Amino acid sequence: MKIDDKLKKIADYICENFEDLDMDDSVEEGYLDDYEEILGATEKVRYSLYP
């Protein structure tokens, strides 16, 4: 299983169990903008195995 497949499974699990995990909703709590200010948080980044 590739790393991106594992990450997809993790994301799916978090989405399905969001309430049970007692996580904050950044949009609902009003601090999504803080996350978006982090350099590159809203930009798509292309990862390559080769430099």
C-alpha cells in the first residue's frame, strides 16, 4: 500500500468519526483563516521523488 493510499484511509476515518474524535471544526470555530495564513497551506504542492 502506497503512502498516499494510507493518507486517504486516515482522512476518510477522520471524516467519518469527526464527532467521536471530539475535534474542533476550524470553520465553525472561526480560525480557518489562521491556518490558511500558514505558508503554502492553500497552495497545491507537487511532490517529486527526484530533486
